[in-house]
Amino acid sequence: MDCNTAGAPRQPETQGCVFAIGSLAAALEKVPDRRKRRGVRFRLVTLLVVLVLAKLAGEDQLTGMAEWAQARAEWLLPALGLKRKRLPHRTTYSRGLAHGVQPDDLERVVSEFLAGQPGTGTAIGISLDGKTLRGTIPVGETRGVHLLAAYLPEAGVVLLQMEVGAKENEIPVALTVLQALDLNGKIVRGDAWLTQRGLSAHIVATGGDYVWTVKDNQPQLRAEIEAAFAPAPLAKGFSAGPTDFRTATTVNKAHGRTETRTLTTTADLKAFLDWPGVEQVFQLQRTIREQRTGQVGGETVYGLTSLTAAEAGPDRLLGLVRLHWGIENGLHYRRDVTLQEDACRLKSPRSQRILAVLNNLVLGLLLSHGVKNVPAARRQFSARPANALAWLSAQHT
């Protein structure tokens, strides 16, 4: 980080640091500032850097972020190369987000930065999943700002996130997201709602693969797959014919219960299913036993994939399906609970979406660098904020 020196020309409105090329702070300088120039006292990159620092240090609400920065003004002002006596007031951040930042601009910059983080390039699984910002749901209504994310569970990084309009569903937005990504060699997964012919065709045509679950939104497809695993009716004295069924089972014990997952695959339907690129179908049986009460429950899920039996046996498919379900704990839970996204009460839905992008940024920055315990890492940054600034200022390769 190369800050302006005392001998440099005085520019009180734009005074600040010049960050290393390739650093997060340098990336945030690329976000266009859409505020009117008159009355601007702090550069947009300064506001964004301070907000990210405060988030890394454990603050999630705008008031708390502003107060956190003010309490560290004696260190933070010279660290950022600012000649002013005070850091921005809460209203400055609020107005900066509401009037200075276009969410799509910030999304593009953050996505480009996270795509270059350690571990991102080697991750092959992309999970598509949507999330509603609860703080944007008007009183008496059920729908607020809904975002669809393309997430890399292996790296903890959101590659791209787009808003789903109030009068549309996730399917056309999912296609737009996929069209913006390089899918060559990637495996796309999503909930049953995204099990669509058009999405499947696009993924296969661009060199990727898919793993979908199938439920009642595709009733005929589900019935055909379910029938493949049903016991065949046999006449007396006859035995069942040969099948290519292959099975894998995992057993996990945690939180007072035992969960058994059994996944069975077959390629016999490949020639009969009218579905783009399909190679295998599968049945996943989940059984959960409560250790204290002995109560047993479970479900059976069906799915299909463009991966061949040689590319993905039942063991690998079981892992891929489970990894997709991990988006709830890996991304949504951390945003909702750890970063208190659902508790956000900013009046502007646009500002709430911007903070959601910053949440993705903070999580991606931490997880792509091997952080396992996000709350613990934030406590450490709160005690040593200079370390957080070093993360933002250093070149990442």
C-alpha cells in the first residue's frame, strides 16, 4: 500500500491510498461512483474499504460499522491516507450505498476478484440456489428482494449473484447466470425447481455437466425414474433379470441422530429418457434414526445426471448431491446468522442488496484463504484490525 505523502498536491476530497495492483482495495476502486460530484467528501472506495474492514472485524449493521470505524479513527485515518479529522458518519455510508453504488457494478467487481482467489480455479462444482433478503419483505407481504447465486462450495466463493425480478422465477435468471460463466469442466447442481431441459441443454453444450434432483415439477420424468428402481413384477418360478444397478452407502452420526444415505444408479434409461445429455439416473434413500428415542424417518429422492458411469459412480454422485445441500450451512446460514443478514433493516432494498454482496465478499475472502471458523477469524480481526487492512491491501494471486 502506497499512501499519498505530505508533499503531494492537496486533494481533500479524494485524498487516500494507492493500493497494490491485484489487491481487494484496488479492485473496489473499479466500482463506478454514481454520486453527483458536488458535496462528495470521501471517495467511494474509502467507504467500501471501511465497510469491509468493519465486517471482517465483526460488525454487520451500518450503525455499528460506522461507530467501529470512528472508534479507531486515530489509527484508520493515517492508515487510509486521509487528511480529514473524522471518518464518515453513518449517513455518509448510507447515502453512498443508496446513491453511489449500482449493485450490478459491485457484483461484477466482486465476482471478478473472487474468481481469482486461491482454490477457486480448481473447484469444479457449481451450486445454484436462491435466497430472499428478509429485511426487504414489506409488512403484510411475502416477497422481497430474491437473489440467485452460483456458489463454489469447495472454495466458499460466490461466482455470480443476480436478482430475480418480482414478476419472474429463478429459471430464466439461472440461464442468464450460467451464460455468464465458463462451464467447461464444471458440474452444475441445483434444487429440483431448476431441473429444466433448457438449462440442461445449455450446460452440456458448453462443456459442463449437471446433477439434478427430480420432484413433482417434472411429474412424468419423476415417474419414469421411480419406475426404473421399482421391483419388477415376476411370474411364479421366474427370477429377476440382470441390471446395472450400482450402490453406495454412507452412515453419519451427529447431533444425537444417525443418518444413512444409500444412492443407487443405473444407465439403463439413457436410451429411453427424452432429456438433453442424460447418462444416468439415481435413487437416493435417506434414513434418519434418533438415538435417544429410536424414532425413524426419512425420504427417497430421485435424480439424473449427464455424467457417465465411468465419470461418476454412486460414491461420487452421493458426494456431489450432499455437497450441494451444504450450501445451506456453507453460505446461507453464515450470511443469515454469522453476518446477521436477515436482521438488516436498511430502508433501501438496493442498499440491502449491496450489503449482501459485501457479505459474499467477506465470506469468500475468508473461506478461500482456508478459514474454517468465521466467527473466530472475525474476533481476531477485531482485536488486530491492521491485519484485516493488510488483507485488503496486499496483492492476492
